[in-house]
Amino acid sequence: MSTKLRPQLQQHYDEYYDGASAWRTLSAAGKVENIVRLCATIPHRTVLEVGAGEGAILQRLAELGFGEHLYAVEISASALAAIQGRAIPNLVEARAFDGYALPYADRQFDLVILSHVLEHVEHPRQLLYELARVADYVFIEVPLEDTLRLPVNYVPNAVGHINLYSARTVRHLLQTCGLEVVNQTVTNLSLDVHTYVWGQRGRLRYVVREAALRLAPGLAPRLWTYHSALLCRSPHKE
């Protein structure tokens, strides 16, 4: 029996996007940097982004010449409209999907990207199995929100994060789905993002958190939210 997105969530995301935004374009730069860093040496001629949002990541990948044939799937009608409005070079198609079942054949892609989506997904394993089915390699990035400051009880948030990960728990989740973790990194938000969100105070925040991550990589993610990117090999890839 297939899992479907709840109607309330479908309606929320259908109306979520209103075109390209400066914030998403800015934050996409750091996400793409992680994609290129981890995936440059693996095949990436055909690339699918799942949960592509307004297309900021695909736009930046196209600008860098990463991927000859780019594809996108989204649950949101407003996101698909925003993607189409970008006229992204090398974009073959942007399609709607139900949040879980990908409308593509087994091993159709070299690489599938799921960047800052998994924390929103009600049934993450079902989606992860689909990613592994359609691609030889899977790239995942999530925020590391399971810190010492995480409340004992879950508190709903405006951005819709329902899965809260540490670097270890997201790694274990992927491995329980049969994915082989080839590489994993933990990174800080860029200086540009810090200053966009916090103004000049963001410079100090960036320096402190960057230094903490370098000097105490095990402790820093317990204190503050960083991002973890993982490159995985699908079970069928020899």
C-alpha cells in the first residue's frame, strides 16, 4: 500500500512558493558547493533533484556545468511554476510527484539530490528507497538540529521540520535503507548567509562557529546547528 502526502501538507506546499527569492538563491550557493565537492569525481551526467523547490540549486548547478541533463520533481504546484520560470539550461523536465513514488525507471540517473528535504518527510525510509532505486548515487543534506538545546518535547516550527537529526542519526538512517555512505561532511552556514540573516552580528557568529567546528568537530554540532552532507552509493551499484 503506497503512502500519500496528507491533504493539509499538499495544500500548504502547493501555495508555498512565489517565484525566485534572494534568500533561497543565496543559501543554494553553499548547498551546491557541498554537492560539487562530494560528487565531482562520480558520474553525474544525468541528475535528478527531488524536492527541488523553486529551482535555485538546479540553476546554480547549470551555471557551473554540473550535469548534462537535469531533472526535477516537486509536490508543489507553485514550486514547479517557479522552476519553469527560471528557464534553467539543461533542464529536461520538472514534474509533479506525490512525495514518495518517483515517476522514473530503475537506475535512470547517475545521481539524485535530496537537499534539505528529508527533515520535512513524514515517511523518510519510503522516499529513501525510491532514491536508491532510480539512481546509482544519492546525495543527502540535512540541518543538524538534534543539539543539546533541543527541547524534550517536540515543538512545531514554521519551516515544517519534523525529523531532527544529528550527524550520527542521519548516517544510521541512510545505512538502514541499504545505502553505503561514501563520504560525509559537516559544514557551517556561509558568511553571506550569516550576514543576510543576522546583519553585522552575523560576522561574529560565523567566525565563532567556524572556529568551533575546526577546533572541536565533535562538540560544535552539539552546541549549534550545522549542516551535514552525505554521498551514498545505492545498493545495486557495484
